[in-house]
Amino acid sequence: MKFNTCKSFLTVWLLLLFLSVNLAQAANQKQRVKSVTLNEIQQRSQSIKDRQNLSDELKAQILTVYQESEDNLRELTNQESLADSFKRLTTHFQEESKKLVVQLQAAENNLKNRKPEALAMLSTAELEQRKIIEKTRLSDLDAEIVQNQNRINELSRSPQKIREKIAETKAKQLATQQDQENIARKNGENLHVIEAKKILLETRLRLLNGTLKALELESISSPMQLELQNDHSQLLNLQREHQVLLIAELDNYLIDKRQQEADKEHAALLQAEKEAEGKHSLIREATADNMNYSRKLQDVNKNIEQYTVKKNAVDARFKQLEKDFQSAEKKINLAGLSPALGNLLREQRRNLPQRKQYTATLDAIQNEIASVSLETFKLDEVQNQLLDPNQSVYSRLEKELPAGMSAGEVMQIRTELRILLNEQKDLVGRLSTAYSEYARVLGDVDFTLQQMLNSSDQFIDYLDQHLLWVPSAPVISHAYLSNIMQSAVWFADPSNWLKVGDSLLKGFLTYPGYFSALMLGFIALRLRYKAVIKNYLTTLLNKSTAKLYLVSFNQTLGALAILLLLSLPAPLIMASLVAVIKLTPNAEGFSRAFASGLLAAGVSLAILQFFYRLFKPDGVAELLFHWSKSSVQILYSQIKWSRFIIIPCVFIIGMANTNLFSENSITLGRTSQIILMLTMSYLLHRMSHPLTGLAKDYYLSTNGWISKLRYVWYVMAVLAPWVVIGFSVAGYYQSALELQAKLVMTLRLAFFIALIHALTLRWLNVTKRQLALQNARQKRKQAVEQANVSAGAEGNYLPEETLLDISKINQQSDKLLTTLIVLMLVVGTWMVWRDIVPAFSIFNQVQLWQYSEMQEGKEVWMPVTLINLMIGVFYAGLAFVLVSNFPTLVDLMSVGKFSLTAGSRYALIQLSRYLLVTVAFLAVANELGGSWAKVQWLVAALSVGLGFGLQEIFANMVSGVILLFERPIRVGDTVTVGDVTGRVCRIQMRATHILDWDLKELVVPNKTIITDRLVNWTLSDTVTRVVLMVGVAYGSDVDLVEKVLKDVISTEEIVLRDPEPMVSFLSFGESSLDFRVCVFVRELGDRMAITHILHKKFYKALQVHNIEIPFPQRDLHLRSVVDGVAPASV
């Protein structure tokens, strides 16, 4: 307080000095210039208006200048009143500050010496009313605290703003003075205009002087206001704390009161239940219902108490989290980032609540709220039934009362039942109130918990952005070697390892049976099955050597599982030791560090052993995945020696991480980290070298941008571990640990993605072979069918879609695989590095535009950032790849599992493409701020307009969708639409493509197919009837003709016997006896062939039997000429 008093006196002295200087300047200025008043300017304006010798344009120009001068003088008055308010504030600052100090001391004393209020004498209703009042006051206090904090934030930023305004005002002053000098030298301009401009410049200069004065006074008073606001904020927080304690007392008293009342009622109901034994069933049922409601009331009160305690705990945690967040921001902004502060903030980061920790709690609260709502609904029904207890009594008596009971017994039962139902009505009402209170408490807990988690997420994001650059250890210096020796002596101290042995022994003795059975079972399984699985793996590899496709994809997965099983024994032993120490009660710190290091080493050992066995020469990678021998040799040789360095380093780093504040732990951990990163740098050098590394064959075979930048990738890979070393040497040990973990995870991700790529490629090769075999069978079937058809017959056409394009499938499957691998690599890398790389947060801060969104009934403006745009482009690109390569995906997924006809395959592909495009469009629109609520009216208007202008196109598009769903025609069907007959080769959104027998591709609008008459020759059955007409001469033996025709038909194998062919005498023609021959063929391609064959055989057979086939004849009858009339030619 003494410091504040001295500061206040100094501030007042500076203010008086400033005022004296400004008054002296003002006096000198008054002596120099006579200021123009507002009345004088208005008189001049009126004079200009009354002049007749000035043009209207000139008058308007002069009046505009005078109007601006008037505005300047009015604004000057406002600035002077503002300066006066700042003066008054500085004058009364001491008085206001003393008042606040007295209020603060009183509030602190009240809080320290606070005595509980006499609330025990109040009833439950009075306590509830008081609680509502106090909560209202608390809400008002919270609103005032928020308002005061906003004012504090504004005052904290005001000094910078004031300095910027002062600089701007002084620059305007200089410009105005320069304009005054320039206007004095002007000649030739109208005198009235010059005079108006001089007055304008004078008023502007006076306004700038007044503004500068007000700003300087504000700069002096701003710290005073900030100090007062801080004191006021402290006072409000004390008052809030007092209010929170009072509300907590009220809650406790309310809970106690309700529990006491519930206990009394429960005891009374227990007594009533005992007394009801042997009484009428109506009495017993009502008593049991009351007991049930009483128990529920007790349970609800207990739950309210529990959740109230939980809410208070969460609220306290939330407030502490807010304080820690504000404190961290202030420390980082003011004090900078020191090692001690960095370690403290990292410890806070580890202890911050995570959202996933409270998922079960939040779900339980939501389920409890739903249960409470259901119980409240049931109670409402009971309350409706008990609105009139007398009516309820009579209704129950009418249903269950025996007819032969005496009037006295009925009266007694009615009386007791009425009493019980009245009690039940009261119980149900109180239980309903309790459920309402319980629901409110649950909602408060859920809201407070969400607030805490949101604040925790913000705190975590803030720390993740800043902790990377916080030093956590001293910079490595010349004394580091001596520290290493000292730490090594500490690490090798036998007493520490004896403690580890003691912890292991205690753990074994705590659970002897469990660990003994575990170890014996492990040894037995290893001895029994190790040789078996090794032999099985050897058999698979030998089979693959003989012929690649003898080993199926499932057997390949089995081989990988065997490698994993062979790699697990040592890591499982290490995990067992870790479990022993973890289960040991009161294990010593070095033992816990040993367990942590052993666990980290066990995980790394399992991964290294798996890849070591995978890359063995003539092993799985070489024989099953067909990796090049040189690549396998590089990976095998490097993993073979490096694991003996990597595992000890990981073990020591894991041990050191358990005690980050110990000098020995930091020294040992940092040394092991440097050795590990040097080893990793050498490994990356061997694996990524452009001339001798893993990708040398790829670089030689391609000339793309990846190959051209091969030395860039090499340098980046080799230098990545050195970046971690640089962080560690410079003292950023914790940041180096995080970078090391991210780098190791990235390398593991790369290896596992390479394994997934090899597995997928193996599956694709097996599947492509099955597709090739399927294609070969289909070609063989077509060749057999084609052999039965005449070479030149019309209609002899097999659609192209019935055969799979293997080369196209190869290209599209390669694209899909590349897209999948790149997507996995990008997403995996982002998941690993998203907490470290600040570029993502920078992208999220680049705002492109905004859009409005309704949230909880309020319109909120949401930003669309650069990251949203990038995600939208990613969605669009992914959809493009999937849509363009979806046919291959269908073929690969369906082969060997289920058979798809050409039409079904086409319909599935097209519908899936439409669905993918729709989903991608909605996803992109959602990222870029579009929603259905915003565009529905625009879509409706466009639909009406396009419906009139493009109705035919839309009708065809809708018809295309109907064709794909209803499937009246399919790809490969033979159809007749109007006068067009051919095979359907494509069904697109607007039109269907039909290939006729002349191999001309006809485009038929989909609407025509839907609305016009359509003949589908192959929709449900390919069997069709062929009708041939045969005419014979009059006088022929019709029975013989019928027999001849039937004999010819019976000789043809193409003609089906069922349905039976039919020959019928159809009609008497003009020159022939007409017979109709009806035969049935299995395939549509057989129609032309059988027509050709039967026509030839019919002709020959009829000739053999001397049956004449007539040709059209005409008989000419000439009339006789009348006598006396000569012919025309005469």
C-alpha cells in the first residue's frame, strides 16, 4: 500500500506539472491569436447565404468549409469536457482508492472471520427461497466481474492505443500548420474562400490541440483507472467467494433438511407398513407404494448431495484452471520462458484434465438426465391420478372391495386408504420437486464440466504452442563430461539395483501363484510350439519359391503373424517384470523408473525384432513380397547391429523421463538421446542415400520431381536427428524429447505403411490373377457360343462390358493404392506432428471469409480459414480419385465372393458414383460455410427456373436415375426403342447409348426410354420366338407340307424342344396357301442364324417333294369391244 500511495502522489504531481505547462501555452496563444467562436462562424455563413454577387457553386464551397469549422468547434467542446472528466478522475483518485482499500480490508476480514448464519431454524421452503435469492446475486456478481474484466483488458491495451493516437494527432498538427503557411502565400483565389479556409485551419488546429490535451490527460489517468479497476475486481472476487460459501451452506442445510424429513417419513412409513400387515390388500398396496416413493426420495436426496459435492469440486477445479491459465499467460508474457517455468508448465500440462478422461462421466450424466425425465413423466401421471384423493379412494374400492363386507369395515378401509393416498400425494409432489432439483443439479454439473474441459483444451493448446521453446536444462558446457561420470556412478550404484531386486521379490511374493502360472505357461508354450510354427513358416517360404501363387493372401497374413509370435518372447518377459514392479506396493522411485524404462525398451524391442525377422535374407519380405535383394540386405544388416544400441538408449531415456527434475536423470537421458539420434542419423544415411539406399532403383527408373529432388530428401532425412541433438545441446531437453518421440513415431509409421503397401500389393496380385482367370473363362465361353453362330449373321455381337479390361484395372488399382498410401502417410504424419508443427495453427488463423450460423437460437459469425479451404480441396481430390477408380474397386472387392452381371455392376458403379459426388459436395460445402438452411430457397428458386428452361434435360436426368434403380434395361440387354434396335452399352445421367447391328452408337434420351414403348428382348429370359412365313401353290397337299416343315425343324439343334415348335395353316393368300412356322431359340443371336438355316432347308425340302412355291400372279381379263367403236390405237 505504501508503494501505491507514493505512486499516486507522483502521478498527481506530474498531472499538476502538465496542467501548468498547458495553461501557460494557452495564455501565450490567446495573446497571439484571437479565437473565432461558433456564433461568429454561423454569422459568416448567414452573410454568405445573403450575398447576391456570389455564384451558387462558390457559395456551396464556402458554406461547406464553414460547416466543417462548426463541426470542429463542437468536437472541441466534447474533447474539453472529456479532459475535464480525466482531471476530476485524477483529483478524486486518492479518495476513491482509499474507499476501495477500506472495502477490501472489510471484505477480507468478513471472509476470514465469517461465521455460519443461523439457517437451521428456517424451513425447507424458506431455505429454497433464500437460495434462489443468493444465486441471483451470484449471477449478478459474475456478470459484473466479466464486465469489470473486459474494462481491465481494455485499459491494459489503452496505453499503446493512446500513444498511437498522440503520434497521429501531432502529425496532423504539423500538416495543419503547414497548410496555414501555404494559404497565407496563396494569391488569385477568392477572398471569401481564403478567409473560410483560414478559419477552418484555425478550428482544426484548436481541435487537434484539445484532442492532444485530452489524450495526454487520458494517458496519465489510464494507470489510475487500471489500478482502481483491479482493486474493484479484487473486491468483487472476495464478494463472490463469500456468496459461494453462503450458497454452499444453504445447499448443505437443504440437503440435511430434506434427508431428515425423508428419514422421518421413512420411519413413519416403516411403522405403517408393520401396522398394515394383516390388513386389506388395498391398504398394503398403498403402504408399499408410499414406501417405494419414500425410498426413491431418499435416493434422490443422496444423489443430489453427491452431485452437488461433485459440482463444487469441478467448479473449484475450473476456477483453479482459469487462474493457472491467466497466471501462465502473464508469466510467459512478462517474465519470459525460463527452465524453471518450463518444467512447472510441463508438469501442469501433464496434470491437466483430458476430455477422454471424462467421457464416461458425461455419458453417465446424460443417461441420468434421461432417466430423471422419464421418472418425472411417470410422476406427473401419478399426480394427475391423485388430484382428487377421494375419487381415487372410491375408484379403488369399487374395483377390489368384496361385496359381502360390512359397512363398518368398509368405512375403516376407506378412512385408512384416504390417509395413505393423501400421504402419497404429498410424497409424490415432494419427489417430483426433488427430481426437478436433481435434474437442475445434473445440468449444472454437465455445464460446469464442459466449461472446465473447454478451458483445459484452450490451456493445452496454448501450452503446446509455447512449450517447445522453453529451455528445461542447462546448455551443455565443458563440465558436462564430469556430470556424465557422476551420473554413471549414480546409475551403477549397487544400492539402487538392490532396491529393484527387492521390488521384484516383493511383487512375486504378493502374487506368487499368478506369476508362477504365467511363467510356466509361457515356457511350456514356447517349448511346444516354437518348432511347429518355424516349420510352418519354412514350408510357406519353400512353396513360394516353387511358385508364387501357391501361397494365398491368408497364408501371407499367417506368415506375418508367425513373425510377430517369434518376436514377442523377450518383450513379454520384460512386460512381466514391469507388471511385477507396478503391482508392488510402495515401490521405490528407482524401481518405478526401471519399470518405465523397461516398458519403453520392450515396445521398441518387439518392433525391431519383428522387422529384423521380416527382412531376413530369403525370408518373407524377399520371397512373399518380392522386395529387391539389395533393399532387404540393407535393412537387415542395419537393424541387426543398431538394435544393440537403440534398446539400451531407449531404456535409459525411459528411466530418465520419470524424474525430470533430477540432474542425474537429465544428464543420463540427454547423453542417451544424443547417442540414439546419432545412430538414427547413420541409419537414415544408409537407407536414404541416392546411390546406395533403398530407393536407388526407383531414382534410376524414373525422372520425376521426386527423383530430381533425391538429394534434398537425403539431406532432410539425415539432418532430422541432428535437429533433435541441437535442441538437446542448447538446453531444450524436454522439447528434444518430444521431437524425438515424434521422429521415432514417424519412422515406425513409415515402416508399417511400407508393410501395408506390400500386403495390399500382394492381395492385388492374387486378385488380378483371379480376374485374369475369370476373363479367360469368359472368353472361352464366348468362343464356344460364337462357334455355333454363322460368321456373317446379323446380331452376332457380344458387348464389350462382359469382358474385364485387365490393363485398365491394373492402372486404376495402382492409382488407388498410391492414393491410399499417400493418404495414410499424410494423415499419419499429421496425427503425429500436429502438436508440434505451428504451421497448422497459423493456417487456422488465416481467415478467408465469414458465414452466419444459428447456435442456441443466436446468430453467430463463423470464420472460414485457410485450413478449412485445404480440407475442402482434400475432400474434392479424394472424391475425384475414388469416383474415377471406383469400377476397379468394385471388381477387386467382388471377385471370388459373388457374381455380378454386367448390368448390375454398371448400376452399382453409377449409383455409387452419384452418392460419392453428393457426399463430397456436402462435405466441401460444410467446410466452406455452406449449409442447406442457407441455400434451400436459392435451390428452390433455381429449381423452378430450371424446371421451365431446362425441363427436358432434368426429365432425362431423373429418368436416368429411375433406370438405374428400377432397371427395366441393363447394360448388355437387347432392346427396341421406336425403330431402333440394338444392345445397351452405357446408361448415363442424360441419355442411354445403344449399339445397333451396324455398330453405330445411337444416343437415346432417357425420357424416351421411360415414357415411350420399349421392348427388352433379354430382360427376364433370353428365349425368343422366331416366326417364319412359307407359301405353297394352290393344289398342294397341305398335310405333306406340314410334315415336311416339321421334319426340317426337328433336324435343327438350335431350335428348342420346349416350348414346342408349331406349324399352322394360316390363311388362303392371293396366290398361295400361307403357312406360319413358330420356333423358339435360346439366345437372341440365334434368331438370324435359325432364320437363315430354316429358309434354306425349307426351300430344298419343298423342291425334293415337288411342292411348288408360287410367285405372285395376276390374271388379265380383256373385255369385248362394242360395235361401232374403234379402239384408241386405230
